[in-house]
Amino acid sequence: MKAILMTAAGTPEVLQLQDVPDPTIKNDTEILVRLHAAGVNPIDTKLRRRGTFYRDQMPAILGCDGAGVVEAVGAGVDKFQVGDEVYFCAGGLGLSGTGNYAELAVVDQSLVAHKPKSLSFPEAAAAPLVLITAWESLYDRGRLQAGQKVLIQAGAGGVGHVAIQLAKLKGAEVCTTVGSQEKARLVRQLGADYPILYKQTSFLTLPVL
């Protein structure tokens, strides 16, 4: 298959398109996905610039998020079948045999979900990591409840704009920091109740909080 390999830490030029062996299913609960799109997150650029978590396993394939079509399934897979459209967050930190800047990826079914029909493959590939981050912060750790107030920093950012929507789904009142009037309009469209232009006003002094 074709894959974009990170050959060393450095500038974008260290990413090179090369031919590599196709990944294969090794465990019964794994699925083989033909990728249609891969997400690009800040962690990808940081790993490319500074080095991966597995520096003894170079070259590496980056990319935590992916979306595509199931091409093969392990004997123990019970949630997916060949032809299913899926998306997921898995690998991409430098471990050999993982990463989504490639034509194929092998992923355990526990890390995969069916792609919503309303999303294209590129849209689905952009979603998993930011959704997981916002969900865990607000729901799993913050235990957000209806009627509570929540402050979301950088509401127009990747995680922030998703966190606003999740908080509103829970019935919370959302305050969020933004850097411009344009971003303030965006977060209001997403459901934010109180955009705070942090360059003009400190959120620490607002009575609404």
C-alpha cells in the first residue's frame, strides 16, 4: 500500500510517500479498513516536529483519526462486516503497524464506530479525537449536569466548538472565551450563551461566572 512515512523528526519534508507492506489482521477482534480520509490534529504536527512516542520504531505512520470502509474482519468481530462505513481514533503515535496516513489500517473493533450517514468521509475523519477529548472532559470527568454553568476556553477551536455543542446537549449554560467578534458570532451559532472576548475582558471578573 501507499503510506506517508515520517522518516525523522523535523519539518514537513520528513513526511514522504512510500510503498509499504499491507497491514494484516493478527487478532480475532481486529478489522481491516480501507481509508478514505485521515484527520490531522495538533498532536500529529507535534510528533512530526519533536519525535514520536516510539523513537526506536522509525519510520512511522502518523494520524490518529481515520474513516473508511471495512475490507476484512477477524474471526471474533461481531459489530462490523465487510462493506461497513466506519470512523475511529486509533494509533498514529509512532507504534509500528499503526497510523492512518495510509491506504489501509488494522484497528480493534472496540475503537471503531459506524460512520453517520450524514457525514462525508473527510468530515467523519476530522471528528473522533476532538469528540473524545470534549466528551471525556465534560461528561466522564466533569460529570456535567443539566442547569449547570460551564466555562469552555477557546470555544472556536477544534475541541472547544465540539465541547459547546456537547454541553448544550446536556442542558448546561455555556460561557466560552474567544479572540474576535467573528469567533463570538460562530460560538453563538453553536449554542454558546456568553461569548467572552478575552482580549478585552478577563473571564475571572465576570459576574455571570
